[in-house]
Amino acid sequence: MNAGPWLPVPPAGYGGIENIVAALVPELRLLGVEVVLASVGESTIETDERVSIFEKGQFAAIQRPYNQAVGVVQAHQHAVVRALRGRDDIDLIHDHVEAAGLVTLAALSDDAPPGLQTLHWDLHKHPELYSSFDGGDRVRVNGVSAAQLARAPKALRDHAIGHVHLATPLAAEPPIEVSKEGYALVLGRINPGKGQDLAARLAHQHGFDLVLAGPVGPYQSMEELAAAESDPAAALNPDVRFWRDKVAPHVDGVRVRWIGTATGRERDLLVARARVALFPLRWEEPGGTAVVESLALGTPVVGIARGCLPELIEDGRTGLLTSSEEELGELVGKAATIDPRACRAEAELRFTPAVMAEAYLGLYEQIRNPA
């Protein structure tokens, strides 16, 4: 199981892919799968074996210029390849590393184990790679939603064996019983595709309170971001520029607040108490970890009907969806019509780690024993 070099498994806060791996691995082991995890040394999840070259997560390097960051993922991938040499007990490689992971799987010799890459990202990225990819009979891919795979180049779709929706341990844990408060919440990395600038503008326009929770680039809090004010690397970071130019002008600390990264119990309570989880998407969201977490915590979802949202949300029962940015603000006020119990029930039925692990086990068997 290759989780990559960026964050530990599980991560301390933000880390969609690493959270999914953390949810998947224990359930696979309960099903009898032995797991060798390729991650960073500070990962704490229990596995049968570990592979790592970096002790700490390298997330701070992920948005640096290419010539400063290119060696990070390659060093990690090289460690993965070295760990496979001389072994005959690995049945399958399940990879989660963008672009480089897929190429590594395809470059392995014909007698290497078969590979499955889970595609967690926008498949319009890397068009030169995805439109020409050829993994032969050894490499397969899966999406995290049907909508994501539908947008993939044909060469990549030809290697696809289906999609598996993301899951959250929160859906299998006892529900958190709290009273709803008056704020809407956008949970996730501050990024143009997530649309925090739109949410903030609509909050002022329609008069609802808004909390933004998530990192700005590698900066987890206002204090960290302020300390990096004079750092040239911060000025080059696209998420920092987006924050400074588009989001921060709307953040007044009263109507709109940014609280930085929320983790653990603090994050769960923040979501559970929100009257609505807001997804003002400006991109085709591929998987929607925060969506399934919101449902598991009994919080209705209001969002732009892009990407995976129509697959995850039943409009009118577990949330409200629209194709209009302007209508989105009006729907926040109508979210009280959604029963939080229906949201929770949907998560318990569809988005538990056990459901996800069973689906992946089916894909593993399909790869190892093709018809």
C-alpha cells in the first residue's frame, strides 16, 4: 500500500489521501490481507511491515518549484521499488501517489506483482501522461467516483476497473450528539477549486455566519501564516496568493472567520455543530472526503452539483444541490429542511471503512484472477 511521502498515516489534520489509507488498512487486515505500508516514518497506523525513506512528511515541499521538489517523490518511489526486489510474497501493489506512482507501476518488470492505482485527483491534470498511458495487462486504475472516471482520457479509462467511493471511520463510530449552531462551514484546504472566496462573499451577501477551516498551503494557523509574511516561498505559493487576494479581504472575524486547521475531536465537533457543510465548488470534485464526513456527523450538505456531489448527496434528503453560484447562498437558509438523521443513516449504509474495504478486496481479486 503506497501512501506516498507527503504526510503520515493517519495525518494529524489535513490529508485526504492519507485519511483514506488510514481507514482502509485496518479493515483490509480484518479481512485477512497482510499490508506492507510505504509511507513516512512518523506514521502510527498498525501494519504488517513498513517502507519509508523520510522520517517526517514532506508536505511543505509539495508546492515548491519543480527543481526543488522533484527528488522527494522519486526518492520515495525508489525506496518502494527496492523493497519489492527479491520478494515473491507480494500479491498486489495498491498505489495512491499522483502521476509518479502510476509510471512506477508501469515501469516494473513483467514478473512484478500487478498494480492498482486509486485516482484521487482531477483527471484533466497531466493530459500528456493520462492520454498516452499504457500499463499493459499488469496495471489497473480505479476512480473514487463515476463522474471522475467519466472525465478521464480514453487511454486511462481503458485501464479502469470501476470506482470505489471514499469512506470515513466516523460513519462506523457512535454518532456525536450535539446541538446545531448557526454557522455554515467550509472544511478543506484553502484553494481556488474549493471556492472559499465564493462562500465568504455569499455569507456577507445573504447574512449567514461562515467558518473556514483548513490550511493555507503548508500553513496551519494564522500565526504560522503571519510568520511567513516575508518568506519568498510563501509569496510563490498559489494557495497563499489565493488567500491573500481573494479570501482574506472577506474575512472580518465576525461574519466570516478562518480558524486554520481543525483536527481530531475539535474538527468533528465543528462539523457536527454546523447547520450546513458548504461546498462552493469551482472544480469537478473527484471524491469528496469532507462530504462523507459531514454526512457521518449528521450535517446536511449544500453545494454546487459538480463532480462527485450528485453521486454522494440525495438532493432534498441529505442535502441541497444547485448549478448556480448565486442560488447557493439561498440554499444555506433552506438547509433546516434536511433531517440530520437521514444524513447519518446514509453514511452508515454507504460510507463506512468496511464497505470500502470489501469493494477494494473485490477489485484485488478481479486483478489477480481476471476472467
